[in-house]
Amino acid sequence: MPPTASVLIIDDDPAHLQIYRLVVESAGLRGLPVLVTTRGLEFPVNESVHVVLLDYRLAPNISARSVALQVKDRYPSVPIVILSDLFDLPADMAPVVQGFVRKGNPEKLLETLRSLTQQPT
């Protein structure tokens, strides 16, 4: 059996982090929650990351684009998926992400994460 893929889940709402962690883990993936605060975010140490799930609407003083660029600096080859209540991927994110899923569609979210992590369905 292949090792379980890890999903770095980035959000500024602790409740959303827990919800998405449960969704991710229900699919057999490993959820690594990262809370965005007014001071920024802290990446996990000594953890393999296979895909990043990033909420688009974060705290007023930090943009999803700036977080995505930090992720790219730390994990250059790891795909980023934007999770948002918007209908389409925001134009500012298109150059730095590999996926977009609307909130409220856990099936599509899991399909996207499995595809990017090469996990069986």
C-alpha cells in the first residue's frame, strides 16, 4: 500500500481547519492544519506535504496570493488548490495554483486532492 499523502490545509478560521481536516482524513489522506493569524503562519516542521489546500478569503491583513507565494517558496513543486465560495478562480491566483474548488462540494474537493496526490479513489 502506498504511503498516505499529506494535505496542508491553510485557513484563518480554526473551525474551518477542523472541518476540512475531517473531510480530507475521511478520504484516507493526512490533514496538516495551519492557522493563519495576524502574525502570519507557521509551516509544519519535518512533514512531507503532497498538496496544499488554501482558503481564498483570509484575514484582512494577509492575502491568499501572499500565502501561496510563501508556500511556493517552501514547497516549490507542491500543487496548491484554492478553496473559495467564489464562482471562479480569482485572476490573481491563476499563475500560482493548480486547482480551484468551490466550498460546499466535498466530493469535488476529494476528487481534486486525490488526482493531485495520485491516491486511488
